[in-house]
Amino acid sequence: MNKSKNITKTAKAIILVGLFAMVLVPAIAAAQDDVIKWRLQSFVPSGGSDWKKSVVALRDKLYERTGGRLDIELHSAESLMGSSEIFPAVSRGVIQIGHTSPAYIMDYISTASLAWGPSSFRNVSEAAYFWKHLGFEDIIRREALEKHNIHYFTDLLYFTRLVLNKPVKTNEDFEALRIRASGSLAKFIADSGAATAFVSGSELYQSLSTGAVDGAHWGGAQNANDLSLYEPAKYHASAVLGIANEIFIINDQALSSLPEDIQTTVRSTLEEHFWARTNQYEIEELEMLNQLASEKGVQTIDLPEEIVERMDKATHDFRHSEAKKSEYTAEAVERLEAYLGVLGYL
């Protein structure tokens, strides 16, 4: 009798477990279906500092803050496509999100050259105020969305400076230089007195080592150190060439199709990421320069005053040339010059 009752209880338990499984399995499947998969292509290699601190950090924050509902698959430089192809790929929806530089999107966005060009700012906080509080980033965003269905978010701001393999004490020293340069900074450096040449990042170390070029701009000290440029080049010029930055771009349809709460999380996280990453880079730049000085004998040098004055004039000419490109650049330059006037730089 007891044996029969035990069998009956066991059977009931099996039935209950089975019924629970029938309910649970669809629930698990539904939860899995709710996970949104995106692909991100970056222009930086996985070994670089920006990969971990910008790309991986953002992916992890979004995964955590959405409870795993937004899962971004990461691809480093050149893994899916070339860096110049990231912007059109995001615009067409081939990938949902990209991490790139304004330097790679100047053929598509007229304001990109102002975001990656000669700068009259003297510290990063001045630039950040222009980007965020005076609406420069909003102008870029409007152009990117209206023309290319792309949402534009600045990753971080920082200054780009020259790395040199010889000291510069006179105007003649600077004019004798051959400097690796690209984009709008190539004309800016030439207008300031030095010769320029384009060298790819993969060839830059060797070019500096052999003297094929005497200097280069490659972001800040941290970016230059990622390529070990301070081994052949022991001089870091203090003069600001331009305001540099990296960006995240998101396809409009991909963003707008997200559940509303995830859209809000994406936008707020990117905004928070900008301030945290910009501040982090600025502090770590100072730490890097101190480390380079003590460990590699790198010297920070000032350029001759006449060269700095030429750079100021070249920056002025650049702004006025860019203002003629589009209604977007005209508005941006008008706001910029009004701000520079307030700062006392015009």
C-alpha cells in the first residue's frame, strides 16, 4: 500500500516537473529572443589603449545597464572592413554601431574637418564647453542624421601634438622639418612652415627611425606611445596642433527600433561616457608625459614664437575657408568665433 502511494506521489511529481518545464522553456526562449545583438567595428586595434578604455568599456556598461538585453559584438581595426568604410557601413545598416574618427568621415560630413582640425583652444575644458554647451556637437549631429541616417556621439576630446626626432630651437629648424601629416592638419603644418608627407600608421615607426620623416602627429602622447614612437623620437612639442576626438556612430533605424528604455540607456550612457573618458584621458596624458620623461628621456619643448604665430594665422585662415563649405560649417564657425572672442583669443 505504501509502495503504491509512493509511486503515485512520484508520478505526480514528474508530471508537475514536466508542466513546469513546459512553461519555463518558452519563457527562457522568449528571454533569449529579447536579447538585441549589435555589431561594432572600430578603427583602433585591440592592443591600443583606446580599445579597452573606450570600446570595451562602453560595450560592458551597456550590457550591464540593459541587463544583458543589448549585446554588442566587437570588431577591432580592419577586421570586418577598412576604417574609411565604417561610416558608410553604419549609414546603410550593414553594422549597427561604429567607433571611428572625424578624420575618416570628412567626405561625408562637412563639419567633421572642424571637429578634427587646427584649434585655437588652449585647454580641453574650453573645447568640451564648445562641443556640449555651445551646441557644436548638435550641429554635427543634425548634419549626420539629416544626410546619412546616423546618430553621432563624441567618445572623448583631447589635443594632438607633434612628436619629433630632433630638437627645434629656431624658425630655420622648424622649416627644415619633414612631418608626417594627414587631413586638414597637413595644410595647416605646411602653412606654418614645415614640409609634410603622408605615412601610414604601420610605417610610421620605421619612417621616424630612418629619418624619412622628422616628426608626426598621432593624437596625444598616449596614442603616440601605443605605436612606440617615442623610441626613435625623443621630443614632444607642447604647441597644440588641433583638437582631436573619437566618435561612436549609430544607425538611425537600429537605435529607433530599440525598446524605449534601452534607447534612453544608450543615450545617457554615451553622454556619461564622454565626460568620464575625456577627463580620464587628460589626467593619464599628464601621467604618460611624466613617465616618458623619466623612463625614455623624452623632452617636452616649446616651438619658436614665430612658428606659433604662423600657426595662429593658419588656424584663422582654416576656419574661414571651412565656413564656406556648407550651412552647417557656417553656423559652427560663427559660434566658434563668438566664443573665441569671449575667451580673448580673437
